[in-house]
Amino acid sequence: MQGSGLLGNAIELPGVECAAACDLYDGRHTLAKEIVRPNLPTTRRYHELLENKDIDCIVAAVPDHWHKQVVVDAVNAGKDIYIEKHMSHTPEEGVEMVAAAKKTGRIVQVGSERGSLVIFA
């Protein structure tokens, strides 16, 4: 459900448009269409988003153990990407992600809002 919150916030930013949504669960396809527009393209395969030349950036709300693969695939496809914290499932995955971002020159942003709160310090 994190993705629907991120989607709602992202499309409120100036110059941001949602080109498509991806999820394994059809109910989230319906939710994305409710948030964005009824004819929003949806898919179960994130690689379809990576192949789409009209997409500049990916917002990935996936489980931690998928972060490395999605980030590496996205930057190698020429996309910038936003992922949630934690950046990686293991330190080694984090190193791979940083190396891929540096090699491709793409932007990788990691959200850490909740983990940055004083209450968690």
C-alpha cells in the first residue's frame, strides 16, 4: 500500500505525470487508476515500464529484498529511481546498487522519512 501513497504525492508535484503503474495485485491496478486516471496503463511486469521510452523515472514501492534488482535494472535501462528505505537487504547489495548508479549516472533516491524522525534516534 506504500505505493499508492507515494503515487498520490508524486502526481501533485509540478511537472510530474504518471505514465503507468505496475503491481502483481490487480486491486492495486484499480487503485492506481482511481488515483491517476481511469485509462492509466497497468502491468504486472516492471520490465515493461523500463522498456517504455516515455518514462523517465520509476517510483518503486517493493519489499526490501527486491530493491537491489529493481534499482540495478532501472538505472541500466536509463531510468532514475526512488525507492523506500531500507536501501538494501544486505550491505553487499547496497554496494552493487551504488556501483550501478555511478556507472550509469542515474539518480537513485532513497526515502527515509520515518527512520529520520527524532523518536527513532
